[in-house]
Amino acid sequence: MKITSEQLQGKSRILQSLTGLNQAEFERLLLSFEQAWERFVAETFRNKRRSRGYGAGRIAQLKTHSDKLLFILIYFRIYPTQEVQGFLFGLSQAQANEWVHRLTRLLNQALGEEQQLPERHPWKLAQVLAACPSLEFMIDGTERPINRPQDREERKTYYSGKKKAHTVKNNIINERGGKAVFLIDTYEGKKHDKKIVDEDEYQFPPGSTLWQDTGFQGFDPAGVIVKRPMKKPRNGQLTESQKEDNRAISRVRVEVEHQICGIKRCQIVVHKFRNRVDHYADDVMETACGLHNFRLTHRQKGAVALVVAA
């Protein structure tokens, strides 16, 4: 028996385990997903001359919009092989592969409609950050394992000494207490976090505070208060006062680690990445950030509503 959204009606805990979203969040995202699907159908089918109309042919396995959304959310949340994903929804591996890439694009568009995707353009960074009330931000990097490249030069490029594996990496900028507001492009695992941010001139709002770890030593944007632990000097030791300052910074900066853990509820950005389509590794990271922001936004609203009701 294949999985359908109808089977999960009223089973919010199971739905959340499978997709990362509860029933209310799933239904809210479904509204934007339906709009994205209708645009896709109009652009792909209805505006072209076709010998066979849209909806003709074999009986669809993903019959409803909610089945399609369930399909792609389960893929992101659990990241089964495409053979398993197809088996769960009554599809072949080839059909599952086609639907994965088609629906990833539509899920991304739906999250864009919900204004939950992180900004990607460096020249818009200062404008986006200026809209954040706290003007406190955190930057950190995260790596994801990939399959070992067959090409020898690529193996060297993607080998991360830190992870002892072949990886890709992204830097993420979070608003303190808020969402992932900026996602830097996906780079090969060999590249250092500091070198990534040095490639573009990232501008921050004057007077803002940026929390970093020691991997960003030397990244000091103009007009920004930088909070970064002090490295132990070579052949020396930190004073007790410096150690206490480092602990105080780490107590605050750990929040960005929690935010990255929220993004990595999507196992597709945790397990070894198996897909080989160009740019898909970057697409799934952006979409995973959008899903995290979507959850965070709606659960914060729910918490505020409970406080007001009380």
C-alpha cells in the first residue's frame, strides 16, 4: 500500500515525523504549493500545442496537490534512496527521480511565495539585514558529505581535512533569535570559511553586531562590532579573563549551531549527498533553509498567540 496524504489526515504526529511539519503548517504551505503547481502546468502544458491534453494518459500516482507536497517533503526529511521513495508512492525509480527534481523546484517557489527563503545576492545583503530589528547577526559554516568524485583533481578540491571526507560547504548568516537570512553559495569542501566570505564584499548595516567563531579570524566588516573568541597565542596561554570572555561569547554564539541543527532536520543535507544533477546540492540547501524559516515563523506565531490567550 502506498502512502497518501489522505491516510495521514488527523495524524499530525506521524505527519510531523515524516515531513517535519505539523498539520497546520502542512496545510498553510500547501496553499502556496498549489499556486506554484498551477503556474507550472500553465507554463508547461496549457500554453503549448499538444496532441494529448493535460491529465490524459496513465493514471497518476500522485493524484492531489497534497500528495505531491507530501512526496517531496518526505524526500527532504528522510532522504531515502529513489528506489525506496518510488516504492512508497507507487512509482518506479525513474519516475521518482523525475518527480524529485520537478517538485523540489516547486517547493522552493512555494517557500519563496511565503517569503521564507534566505537571500542569495551579496549586493542585497546590507538592505536585507537592515530590515532585521535587532541588528545582531551570527555567521557560521556547515559542511555536507558527498560521494567521492571519480576525477582525481576533483577529489583534491572537495576533500575536507576538517571532516576527513569529500564535502561541500555553505556559510549561513542568521539574525540573532531569528531566521537564516542569508545563504552564501555552495563551495567545495577544501575552501576555508574565511576565503569564502573574502570573495565578495559583504556589507553590513553600520552599528550592527556580528558574532563569529575563530574560523573567521580577520573578517572585520567596516562599521560592525565583531564578537569573536580569542585564539590561544602560539607557544602561549590565554589569561583567565580571556577564557571567561570566550565562554561568554560561546554561550551566545551557540544559537547559530541550534539554527543549523534546525536546517538539518532535513536529512538530505545531513547524509551523504547522492544526487548528481548540476546545482542541485545548492538548491536543496536553500530549500532546507526555507523549510526551517517556515517552521520557525509559524511556531513563533503560535507561541505568541498562546501568550496572548493566556
